[in-house]
Amino acid sequence: MNKKLIYLDYAATTPVDKKVLKAMLPYFSEKFGNPMSLHSFGEFAKEATQKSRQQIASFLHCNLEEIIFTSGATESNNLAIKGIVKKYFFGKTKNLDTRCSMNKPHIITTVFEHHCVLNSLKFLEKSGQAEVTYLPVYKEGVVRAEDVKKAIKKNTILVSVMYVNNEIGTVQPIEEISKIVKNSREGAKTLYPIFHTDATQAINYFDCNVEKLGVDMLSLSGHKIYGPKGVGALYVRKGTPIEKTQDGGDQEGQKRAGTHNVPGIVGLGEAINQVKSQKSKVKNILSLRNYLIEKVLKEIKDVTLNGSKIKRSPNNANFTFKSVEGESLILMLDQLGIACSTGSACSSGSLKPSHVLMSLGIKTEESHGSIRITLGKYTTKKEMDYAIKTLENVIKKIRTISGDILKEF
Ligand code: PMP
């Protein structure tokens, strides 16, 4: 990479923090042991995974045994959802709970979850293992807690609502929903519904104290918090009826088989440990993001900000520009050294309109003119100024070209 690139896609992934990398390095070839081995090599590796577990547990305010290491948030979400359904069917034979005598279990979620949640649920629906209610998020991109309350049925075993949306950054009322779920459980004297949140995009910016939030399960990922890719965790409150979904060894309290990714786990612990000390950086990110939104809405014509302006992650801006094609905008910006995205990195390359933008009621044609700009702890004012100026120029150029073409017809 020769030319100076400005990275404004921190929601897709983040660079590994230097301190995190330093902590990880010895675990590749010096302290390379398998934490399940009984000898000293194993012992060193086990100490390291336990330290990371401690760091995560301290961040989430939970017990060590309530953390399951995974390969990332995709796996955490799959395990949370499919693991609860699997245990439900096991429980049915074991009389685990009165709700297990119901027929098909019911799950509540929102229309704009990450694809790893939505596709897990689609699989359960298709294979006849669950029925699912997808709640709306309205123009603001925020689910209403009262909608969750109305949707709970006798056979509801799981509610899964993301904490912060990855495309538009809107924040969901997790505490309110957890109160509703708890009340429903207590009223019916059952273990269900279980409440899960995908907090992948929330860890850097929001309180993730699981006691305060009141969630039973919480997913997170290393590479969104300046840690490595391919590692994540699932918090599972003690007593939650969950079954492993991958068969193999006895790792992670028999809840997730497979040799531990020790360097990754060390990196995840160190990354989460750093989040606490980065509060001052969040202020800076918020003020730069507000500056971006203000300037873009003022200087560029026919543009809208997608999702709530207030209930929003401090690093996210998502705009729709009228008469502009998002993909060409991204490519032109990239040529000029600015990296941002049309939506989530996982679905770029797909020509389908973003399910998140559609869920806000945005028309298909308009959704194609949308881009997501996400800031991070290394973003500077100088970069922001350059990005705003470039965006203005590129939009002008695209609109002039498409206007000229139209005139020719
Ligand atoms: N959930 C959300 C909200 C995300 O933003 C992402 C990453 N785009 C994931 C889940 C998947 O995380 P991972 O890349 O760790 O599998």
C-alpha cells in the first residue's frame, strides 16, 4: 500500500492494537501449548486463556465459567440460538420445563439483525424446529419494547435482539426488553424465554455489564474491538438451558469443542481490557462523527441520515444520497484514498438491497445510494475534513455525469 489511505470502515473490522499484538506474539511459537495438556506447556497456555477469561468476565461483570470462547460473533450467535433450541428438545424428554410440553418453540427477533442471526433462524424455521416473529424497527431503526411484550407467547423460548445495529448504528432498548422477558418468566414460573443480545458493535461504546443489562446471553467478537479476527466469546448466564452444537472434546465446560485459539484468546482478553481505558477516545470519535453528519447534511443536497440521530453509536453515520449509486461512490472514494462501505462487509458484493435499510421503509432504488462511514480510535480531524471535501466533490461529479447522460436521451 503506497498511497495514504483513510480508513473509515471500523464497523467492518479494526486494526489490531499494538499492545494486543505484543500480548499475543509469545503464544504462537514460544508458549505454544494446548491448554488441555497436563504438562507445563499446557499449563502456560491454560494460564493465558484463564487470564483472558478473567479480563472478559471483569468487563461483562460475570463469572469465569459463564464465558465460552468461540471463533467470533457468527459462531457465538449460532451457538446461542441453535443451542437453546437443541436443549429445548432435549429438555422435552427430560421434563426440563413446563414449556417443553408445547409443540414448536417460538423465537422473537427483529427484522434487521445480522445475517448470522437471521440465517440461523431461517434454518430453524425451514427445518420445522421453530416459528419466528420478526419485529419491525420503524423509521428510526429502533425496536419497541412493547412490541416484544405483545409478541411473547406461551411457547416463546428465546428473544434475540441486537444491542447496536452494524449498518446504521442504532441502539436497542436492551434493559427494557430484559425486564419484560424477566416478568414474563416470573409470571409463568418457567425458565423461558431466554434473552440473548448480539453486542458485537456495542462493546467499544456501551455499558455491557450483563447484570445491569439483564441479558442471559451476549455475543462479542475480537476483530471489532482492535483485537484479532477469528476469535469471540459468548456469555451464558449460569443455569441457562443450552446444549453444545459442535461435537468433539471437553473444552469450554463441554459447551464448545475444539482446540483453543490461544493467541486469539489472549488478544481478545487484552483488547477488551483496553476498551475501558479508551473512554476519552470515544468523546473524540463522537465529536468528529457529529461534525461529519452536520457538514454532510449542510453542504450536500438531497441527502438523508438513516436511523435515529440520537439513539446511535458514536462512531456511525449512514447516508442516502439521491441519484447516486452507492457502489460507484465507494469505488470512486477508494480511488481517492477513502475506505468506507455501502452496508455490512458480510453482504457487500451482493446486489440485493440492504435488509437493514429496507427495514426502515427506504425504497429499493434509494437504498442503492447509501453509504456507511464508521470512525474509530485512530480517526483524526484532518482525515474527516479530507473525507467530507472529497465526498462533496465526488457526489457532485456523479450527479453531473448522470444528469448529462439523461440529457442525451
Ligand atoms: N454481529 C454483528 C452485529 C456484526 O457486526 C458482525 C460482524 N460484521 C457479526 C455479528 C459477525 O461477527 P464475526 O465477524 O466475528 O463472525
